Amino acid sequence: MKIAVLGAGGWGTTLSILLYYNGHDVTLWEYKKSYAKILDKSRINHLYLPGIKIPQEIKISNNLQETCSDKNIIVIAIPSQHIRDVIKKLDFDSIKNSILLSVAKGIEKNTLFTVSQIILDLFPKINKSQISVLSGPSHAEEVVKRIPTAVVAASKDLETAKTVQVTFMNSYFRVYSSDDLIGVELGGAFKNVIAIGAGIIDGAGFGDNTKAAIMTRGVAEITRLGLAMGAKPETFAGLSGMGDLIVTCMSKHSRNRYVGEQIGKGMKLKDVLKKMTMVAEGVETTRSVVRLSEKMKIETPIANEVYKILFEDKDPIKATNDLMTRNMKIESL
């Protein structure tokens, strides 16, 4: 396979290395020309994946059109809020036969679109069967060390999902296939909002019981919204739902959990983000999820409280108390 990977962050770099060792011809695109030159010369991504050697055979480029032309698969590993600005520059004729594979986990803040919806918005003539997503509990820091990981590839066309499955799968990176594109996308995006909430629980000094409650009822919120958007309920019990939620809420590698933890300890959002090199997708996705749930008339009380803590300076203790003292419910979606 000839594969382009757009975005030389930790995940894009990791997948480039994985795909190279799987036997594919890989080009990694970096949007900053100066950093692309540094990567090409040093062969180490000091900013996002320090200490990991990038094989010489992986081409590193700053030329977007050249990178994407005549490729079997174009992997989109760009933060979701920047995807539109990048891929709108592509010439449709040069990508019309490529599988467009998103590995981003967010919802566009202005349109409330998932990445597949952004692609369709920009390229309405594209065959929907060419759009795919890869998601699941998969921190780059572990995958690049060949620590066993399982994810799911999804597309409305199951054959496309299976093509992605075969392309990425190896002895340490197990890939399942699914035809629930919107469910896999939404699970990967929304869980970041819940992970910020879990981090707030950690930072504010609550216990494991509280965190388990946030995670479990968070899955209920994700599922409710997903069903309203046409997803399958079983998707949210799988790798891109519960699986990704567990790792993001629990892991030291999770940027979203880290943001929440710092806020739980009393820091302001702007100060936390200033200290970070990498993007925490859940921050902007919190805005998107709250707006989307309002639009779809779906109850998402945890996401709403995370929003109020992040953007309205609500006290985390008060937010937790407000969640705990809501009207009594039957446990259900």
C-alpha cells in the first residue's frame, strides 16, 4: 500500500512507523516546514515522541498535495479543529480513489460535524464507502513500544473497514472491523469529555467510587447521544466506547484526564493549556457535545457540568454535588 499520514504528532508518527514495519510505503506530512526539516534530518520527533527513531525509509514532507497524490490510504492524524483547514486544500481528483481514514477524536466546534461529516462537507462527490475511522484505547506512547493494543476500524462499507483492518493489523496491534462509522467516531470523541470529568475527580480528591460512577454514567450519556445520531448501542460497549473511555480516564498518558486533574486541583483552563505541547481534544469537544446534545434534545448532565467547570468557572465540588443530588432515576439509558 502507498499511504500518506497527515500530522506528525505522537499518533501520526507512531502509525507511520507501524505501517512502515507492516511493509507499506509511507509518507508523513508535517505542517510546519521548519519542523519537517528537523524531523527529516534527526529522525526523532523530539516534541511529541522523544527517543523513538523514525526509519529512514519513511518519507517526511511539508508538501500536502504531493504527499496525498496517488495514495491508497490517506490517514488523517490532525487535531479535529484543524482538519477542515488542511484537507480543503487537497485537489479532489488526486484523492478521489483513496480511502480517507480519520484517527482524530473530536467534533468540529462550529458545525458540530464529526470528521467523516467534515470530509463529506468538503468533498460532496466522494464515495461514502471511501471514508473510514480507526479508534480505540491506543496511546501512542505504548503502541510505538509494541505493547499489545486493540482498536476498531469502521466504515459504512464493511469492505473498506476490512481493508484498513488488514493494513494496520499485526502481532501487537489487533484491529477489529465495524460498519458503525458514526458510533465509533462519537465514542472516540465524547469519551474525552468524560475523561476530563474523571481527571477533575482525581484532582479534587474524590475516590475510586466517584470516578467509577462518572465513567459508567458517562457511557450512558455517550450511548444516548449516539443512538439519536443513528449509531448502534453495542458499539459503546466495545473498544471505541467503553474501551477507549477506560484508558483515557485512567492513564497517565491521557492529556484530557490531565487537563481535568489540574483544574480539579484549582488551576484555570487557560493556564493548564498554556503548559501543554499536545492538544487535548476534549476541551473543544466539550463545547460541541453540549451544543449537539441540546440540538438533539438529549440529556448529558456530566458533559454539562464539565462544560460549566471549564468555561464558567463552576466549582468542581459544587458540580459534583449537583450531579449527586439530581432527581432519582431508574438505571437505564
